Amino acid sequence: MSSSTQDLIPQLHLGDTFGALFLGVVFAAILFGLSNIQAFFYFQTHRGTGISFPKLAVAWLWTLDTLHLFLIVHCIYYYLVAHYADISVLTEIVWSFKLQIVIDVMIIYGVHLLYFHRIWIVAKGRSRVLPIVVGVIVTLGSGVAIALIWAIYQCHVFSDLIEIEWATFMSLGTVAFIDFVIASSLCYLLATSRTGFSNTDSMITKLMAYIINTGCLTSVCSLTAIITCAVMPHNFIFLGVEFLMAKLYVNSFLALLNARCYLQPTAGVNQSSEVHMRHGIYRPELNVMASQDDGFQGSRNNMFKHPGDDVIHLTRPATPHRPIEVTVETNSFSSV
């Protein structure tokens, strides 16, 4: 038995070490179920749009999320089932634990890049200074992630993790900072899109509250991992919290994609308009709200639009007292 193993045995308590990892896997599995529901909902609501970049991004995130769950489940199975009560094995770091860190980093910084892509789209027609600054910050953050991966693969037993706390603090702190930058940038772009109409401004406020809440959720998870690692470095509670981070990022991005459907205007007005259009009739009284929201549609649609969505142009003669024919032109949005 190695000296590092002997040093760790007196400090090994299954309740706050592998018990914490087990609870982390349980909650991660619950969040994985939520991401499955959100991915299914996204594909169902966009099943007629063909292959697009958002669909490929969702499929890629779901694949990485599935692989991450498999790795952490294997990690717990290896320690608590295959090598039950084998202290010499419990102190060693299994390959799946190291690899799940790599997948974790790929998911988190992949989501950051997708958020940057959204910022670039929302800022279309404005100064590109803000999107460029966000892109530089996200790119520099990936360098910190590479340093963390290198440090993890230098460790062979869990006691070595104490020696690389600097990498843990730096990577988690960087992630929390990038979350703050992304949420602040999106809120700024939305706030400058206010039109003065109560309906559109209310929608902007809801979007800003949603973005702040999701950004706070992931940031709180990162800060919790930092605090638990600093206060309790000899147990695995911070690792159990880290198991949840990838799941939270996947769910937050999928929720942003699905927010377009969650935050649709009043269903009754839309359905009434669709019924009349289906019969080739345009009724001006049903489209008063649409004329007020034109100023906000550009910014909100840039945030949530997807390839294959239809743009409908209505042409109407000067006489409003008779049923009017509707000319429908279908255009495809450019890839988001």
C-alpha cells in the first residue's frame, strides 16, 4: 500500500466522500431527464424545419450530456460496487472520473460559445464591440479549462486534488465570471431594444428576468463548488456539486431555445389570425397588437428565430369594409 493511500485512509469517510458523489449522480440523472424533455420539446416544435445549426447544436449537447452521465455512473459503480470496501482502490482516481472532467469542460464552454453566437445575432445592425469583447473573454476562458484538464491528468489519487486547488478555483471562478458577462450583455442588448409600448416592454422585462435567473443558477453552482472546495477540501462534496454543472448548462441553453414558445403572445389572438388567414381573409381588427409590436419583433426574433420559419407579408387594398385577399410569401431565415 502506497504512502499516499495510508495518509488518506484515516480521513476517508464514505458519507461525505463517495456518498456525496452518489447524491451528485442522483441529482445529475434528474437534470438529465429534464434535458431530455426539453430536447424532445424543441425537436417537436421544429420538426418541419429540416436540418439546421440549432438542431445540430442540441443533438451535440444531448450526446455530450449522455456521455457525461454514463461516465459519472461508471465512476460510482467502480468505487461502490465493483470494488466495494477495497480501500486501496477507493483512494485511486479511475479513468472515467478524469474523462468526465473533459466532457464537463466541453459542455460548459460549448454552451458559452452558443450564447456568444446568440449575442452576435441579437447585436446585428449595431456596434460589434460588445460581441467581440464577449468572444475574446470566452476564448481566453477555454485556456483556463485546458490548464484544469492538464492538472487533473497529473493526479493519481484523490489526495492529489488538494495540490491542484489553484486550478479548481481558477476554472470555476472563470466560469462564473463568463456567466456574468454573457447575462449582462444579453440584458443590455434587450434593454436597448425597448420601444415604449407596454406590451413589448413587458416582454423584454420577462426575457431579462429569465436570462438573469438562468445565469444566476449556473453561477451559484460554480460559487458553491468553490466555497465547498475551500472549506472542506478533504471530502468530495465539491465534486458532487461539480457533477451538476454540465446538466445545468445544457438545461439553461435548451430553455433559451424553447423560450420562444414559452413566451409567445396571447394564444387567442394568434389562433384567430391563423384561422382567418387559413380561409384567405384578413380582418384588420384582429391585428392591432401586431402593428404595435413591430419595433420589438426584430430584436426578439433575432434572439429566438430558427431556420425554416416563415415570414408572412400581408397586402391589403385601401377599402377595409370587405373581405380582403391575402398574398402570402414564404421566405427562409438565414441560418442562426
